[in-house]
Amino acid sequence: MMHAQRPTWCEIDLSAIRYNLATLGDMVGPKVGVFVCVKGDASGCGDIEVARTAELAGAAGAAFGNLDRAMAARQAGVRLPILLYPTCLPDTAPALEEHNLMPTLSTLEDVAAWSSHARSLKVFLKLDGGGFRAGALPHQAPAVARAIADSGTLELAGAYGHPMASYGPVDPIYTDAQVDSCIDALKRIDAAGIDVPIRMVSSSAIILSHPDADLNAVDPGRLAIGQSFPAAPGRERVWRHALVGLRSHLVMVKSLDDIGDVMPAPFLPRRPGMKIGLVPYGWSDGYPRKIPENATALLRGKRVGLLGPTHSELLRVDLTDVPEAELGDEVVFLGRQGNEEIGLDELAAQWRVGVSDLYGAIGKAVRRHYIR
């Protein structure tokens, strides 16, 4: 099947996700449920497959970014409780009820609007600890929770906050204040006598840095696929990356030893006996538009250079040092071939991006092959 379609794909190791979830479960303990965040197509790893894997691993639920993807997960057989982040409108309430999905509410206006469209719908209250996105501020949270509890059509399934701990400059004092504010909001709701079954304020970065914020549920995303963050003492762990491969095949092999009377390309440094290959992978697939100076790949177990410029759907490979290369040979940008390997850190250094940026750039652009 790899050759039947466009011969470029990435590899996602589902056993790494299972390992990470098991490691996470051991860390937070059996009384803390794990709602795996799969927004952004699980950072390119595939939201449905990651949700399925989480379900088999015993996760308490999943959190989706958009309604269409959550509905697709239901149609694919995912039965986990699903929380929807605040990206849909109240008139979608019948669809959410049909697919057993739980939307996010933040304000009294939200409660009124969703109540008027729903018949019987579980919802989550979001808490704003100072990130100033969606969510009720601590002094507002009890009133919003009370409105949900008193609604004849809504049921408060839980409350969660998303302190901004990994966006832009990370300020530990600001992060601590956000976590404290979210926990304060939950205490105020408790004081008002309102039951909140599920309580979570810990995404991936908070899980590792704030053990006191585990509460009774956490919602990791990038941690589940192996992207780590600074950890507090006692929370240092080894995490396995789920993105383990980016591979393609030569779709053309061509000698440039004799180019006749054609003008030499000014962008192509020619060598005696030069031979090039073409790979169906380019900037429209997420590869850097300006080819990195040290860009390499693996072919027949050897490192070969990539030649610019980058094209929309093609890259040149310098085959001069591998003259035996043939049409159809595998080219590895990420992963192992023979005794050579290009890891995520090396590829990120080539592309001059962070490892987390590689996930989206690669996983959302090419076909995914799952390793089980």
C-alpha cells in the first residue's frame, strides 16, 4: 500500500502513546482520571487513532478541539466521554446530545443560550485563571456554575482551566498565579454548595511542574505523544516520541554528468559524475521553503545531501556518492535505515524549529502509517 499511493508517509508509534499514558497513570495515581487532549489532530498524530489508543489504555476521556472531529471519532467507534473545547455554537446542542459530547461554557449568556437549545446535555464549565481566553473568572465562577446546576436542560459534568504555561515567554510566577486562581474558583464553587464531579487544571506542562494541581483529573495532550516539559523534583520521567518516521521513495534518478548545451543551473553546484534523484516531498508538505544548508537524508544506509531550492512537492537528492541508487529506493528524512539514524532532535535542528513544530508540519501534511 505504501507504493500504491503517493510514496511519502510519516510513521506514528502507537506503542509509544500507550507507554506515555501508562507512565502518566503511574505518576498521578489511580484516583486521577486522564482526559487525553487530541486537539489539532493530536498534533498531527491523528485524533481518532490517539483517542482509540487512549480508550484501550483506560483513559477517563478525551478532549477534542472541534465538533466535526469529535463526531468523526464517534462514527469511528470511540466511546470515551468526550469534552469539547469552546469552539461550537449553542444551536449544535442537538448534535452534541446525539453523539454524547460535552461542550464548554464560560458565561451566564452561554448558559442561557445552551439551555434554550438543549433537552438534556452534560456540559463543562471553563475557568479563567488569568489567561483571558474562554472561562469564568474566579469571582464569576459560582454564579455560572449555579446557573448550570439550576438549568432544567443542562448538567454540570465538570470544570477545567487551562493556565497558559507553554505559550510565549514562560513566567513561573504568572503560571503559578493562574493555577492558584483556577483552584480558588473551584473552592468558591464548593463553598456555594455546587457539586463538580470532574475537576482539572493540568495540561501537559502543568502536570509535570505542579503536582499539587492534579485534583481528580488531568488533560495532557503533547505529553501523551512524547513531548516533554520542565519537571518538578519527583516528576522526571522518560517519554517516548510517537512521531518516529518520515519516509519517501525516489521517483526519478537522473545523471547530470553530461548536460549538453543546456545552461548550468546557478543554484545547483555541479560535481563530476553528478547524479540526482527526486523525492515527492516539498514545501507544500511542510518542508522548509528555504532548504537548510545541512539538510540530509538516508538512502541505502548512507547519508546524502539535499539540494535546493525546495519545490512545492519535490526535493532533489544528491546521489553522486551513491551511484548505485535506483528508481524506487527508500529515502529517510526521519528514522533509521541500516546503521544510520536521523532523530527528531537532529531533524528539528536541520529545519531550525522546535520538535513540537515538527509534529504538526509533518503529521498534518502527509499520509500517516501507524505502528502498533
